[in-house]
Amino acid sequence: MKLYEKIIATYNGLVDVPSSDPDDARRRKLLNIILVGMMAVAGILILAITVLLLLFAFNPNEAVLPIIASVATMIGVSIFYLINRWWSGRVASVSFLFFLMFVITLSDSPAELANGRSVFLFAIPIVVASVLIGSTSTFVFYILCSIEIIILVLYAGKPAGAAVFPVVSFLFLALISWLSSRSLEQALKDLRIININLDNLVTERTQALSESLTRERIEAGRNQAILNSIADGVIVFNAENSSILANPALSELIKTPSDELTAISLNEFVHTADLSGTNQKMIRELIEQPERSESGVRVEWGKKSLSVGVARVQDTATRENIGAVAVFRDVTREAELEKMKENFVAVVSHELRTPLNALMGLTEMLQEGIYGAMNEKQVSITERLMTNITRLLSMVGDLLDEAQIGAGKLSINPQVFKTGSLLENLHSTMDKIAADKGLALSSNLDPAMPENIVGDHQRLQQILINLVNNAIKFTEKGGVHVSILREDPHHWKIEVTDTGIGIAENEIPYIFETFRQASNTAMRTRQHGGFGLGLSIVKQLVEIMNGRITVASQTEQGSTFTVLLPLETAQY
């Protein structure tokens, strides 16, 4: 294979001619190919004649002319080759074509040429001229060859008409050669134009790509700088849930080297002794599920409490999810403060309940006259004292419930109870409160409701009383209506409707937050007291029972709170 490559390289070195003009280089190469071929043919002819002389007693007189012609051809070809390679391809081509015409003229007697025996050889310079010089040169050498043919015919004593047939035939040959050469030249010209356009296009595209890559590098550097400056831990996952980027803050936060956070799978990321199985599952679900984008989910990572937020990364064109960005924030201090707050509230609330119960007991003893009869003013004072103690006990109860729910210690105790008892207890507790304010408290029980259901009767009663008490607080005229209805075979609901001041639409999303009250009810809340925990406790109790609470309201027209709960009937 190497020998073949060397032969090809040697051949290319012989025929190739360096030139700035591609057409000139092509034509000079073609001429060199012809010249090298003729040189090889002449050499083979000399070798063949020599072998015939040595081995077969070939007549030396007959060998003289061919040998002289071959040597002359080799000398002429060598001269043309040198001219073509080192001086001018056009001069070499024209000289070579005239040389061909001269050789063809001497190749046969004038009479035989005139008779047409070798006249076809004149077609060679006509055809070769179109290849070596150009399409127009075909007609030049056609004219020269035609003149030479006419001269030979006249020199041989033939009539001039004998030259008509070859001259006309060579005209058609010249025309065909011209068309072929011109088509080739035009094709090469078009190809060069296309190549130039392609080169320009490639240059433009390369420049545009270079500029785009530069912008991308600048943007990537800017993004990396921004990412590194973020105090929160950030990690980016692709569509295959493999990490592609993580900032130093995350490495410091979870005590893992930065190089170990790059190109690792999600399972490898969460699989650590510092994360419980529940927390591992939670993080995996947040990142793996493309429809979820959440923030504020807390996990315990070792001794730290981290708040996890996940945002989806979408393809701007197809809107398909192509990854996720997870942000980890250290909320250990906040968690400790919240726990301290919850413990403080629980302790204070518990400690307040004991003296308040004692005060209530003493007040009841005074009202019953155990320590003697009281005058009218003393009775009024004890009634107001009893009212305020009851309100304080209710507020302390709310604080304790909120602390228990926050600590996850509040439990639900389901039991069988009569559905109607919810409304009976409601009326026994709230009728007087509603009547004292001049409001009507009405209720109805859906006949489709089972007589007995399963649930935490105490907590359900707490939900119902909180909602009704809240409705009475913010209703000045009209009334409050309570309905217990069957929603479908698997759910039941409580509806509390009032004709009160209502809630502004922009406040509705916030009324269930802890210690949050609608701004348009703030003054009335101060009149009635409370921490703004009632609706928050109701919502959390409903969610613990696997239900949901909604509200529909219009200002100055009233509100309707709806609690939807799973229906579980008693089995006998």
C-alpha cells in the first residue's frame, strides 16, 4: 500500500503545476498528463523495437524511422513539458498542438492523406485545443487544420472538392467540441461562484457562531458569578435527573465537596446518612415530578433544618420540562425559634388556664351567693367578670390548639355519634350569644345524611362553633344559618352562611393564616377580641381530617364558609 501511495505521489508531482489561476492549473495539468503519456508511449515503442532487433532479427532499416520519430517525440515532449511547468501553459499548449499538426502531416504521404487514409488524425488537435487552451481555440485549430487539408489535397493534384467532406465533418466536430468545452467552462465557473458563496456563507456562519459562543461564555460566566454569590445552596438537574451545576454554598451547607455534587444522579444526591428515608423520598418527589414546583418544604438534613424550593426549567419553544432547579436555604435558626415560640405558647397557655379556671370557680361561687347575697352592682360586675374569663379561656384554648397543631401533637379520635347532636350542641352554646346581639341562628339537617357517622365529635363541634362564632362577631343584622348536607356518596359538608360585613376579594386568600385578620374587619375584631386564630385552627383541623374548607364572600352582603369532609358511616 505504501508503494502504491508513493507511485501516486510521484505521478501527481509530475503532472501538477502550481498556479494561482485554477483554470490555468487544470489545463497545464491536462497537458502534462498528455505529455507524460506520449513520453511513456515513445519509451515503450523504443523498448519494443529494441527487443525485436535483439530477439527476432528485425530489419534494422525498418526500425530506423520509428526510433528517430520516438526519440524526436521524447525530445519535443520534454521541451513542451519544461515550458509548461516553468514558463507558460498557453505557449506550451499552442506549441504542442502545432507539433501535433506537423507530426500528423509527416505521418503519411500527401497523396494518402488527400485520399483520406490518415486525414482523421487532424481531429486530434481540434479536440485537444478545446481542452488545453479554451473553447474558442477549437475553431482556430479547425481553420488551421482545414487550410492544411486543402493544401495537401491541392499538392497531391486532387480537385479542391475532395477537401469538402473532411472540412465539413471537422466543422461539426469543432462545434461539438466547442459546446462541450464551453459547457465545462461554464459549469466550472458556476461551481467557483457557488464555492465563493459557500466560503462567504461559512465565514459568516463561523463568525456568527464565534460571536454566539462568546456571548454564551460571557453569559455563562455571569451566571456562574451570580450563582456563586448566592448565599442559598443551588443545584441544577437536567431532564435525566443528573446534576449539571451546583454552587459553593450548597457544598458548604451539606458538607459535601463541590466536585462530588457535579454529574451525580438524584438518587446519589439524596442517598446520605444525614437524610431520613422520608426526607429522601420527599426531595426525590419534588424534583422528579414535572408538574410540581414548590417552595418552603422543610427537611431535616443532619442537624440542620433546610427549606427546599424547586422550580421547573422549561424549553421556551416547546414548553417541555427539561430539568429542575432546587434551592436549599438554612432555616435552622428559624426552626429553633419557632419551636421555642410553640413551647412558650404552650407553657404560658397551660399556666394561664389554671388561674383562669380558679377565677371562674370563685366567680360562680359569688354568683350563687355562697359568700352572701350580692347587690345589683355586684351581680353586674360578676357577670362581666364571667364573660371576660370565658373569653380569656377561649383564647387560651385557641393558643393551646395552635401550639399542639404546630408541634404535630394534636390527634383525631374518631367515634360514632349522632349527626344531629352537632346542631343540638351548637344551639345550646350559641343561641344566647346570637340572641343577645339580636341575630337569628337557624339550622337544617339534610334528610339524606346518615343518622350516625364516624368522626371526632369534639373537633367537629369545635369547627362548627368557631365558624358560627366568627359569623356572629361580624354580623350586625340579619342572622346566621347552618346546614349539614350530604355532598355525594363519599362526602358530607357543613355550610355556615351569614349576612355580615363580608370579606374583600383580595383578603380571602389570607384569612386562614395564623394571626391574620382581614383589614376591613380589624376594628370589629378589636371590639370582640381574639388573636385571629379561629379560622387558622379550623382550616388545620379540617385538613387533618382529610377535608378542605372554602369561602365565598361579598363585602356588605355576607359570607359562606363550606367545610367538605369524607363521609364514614357507622358499621353495625
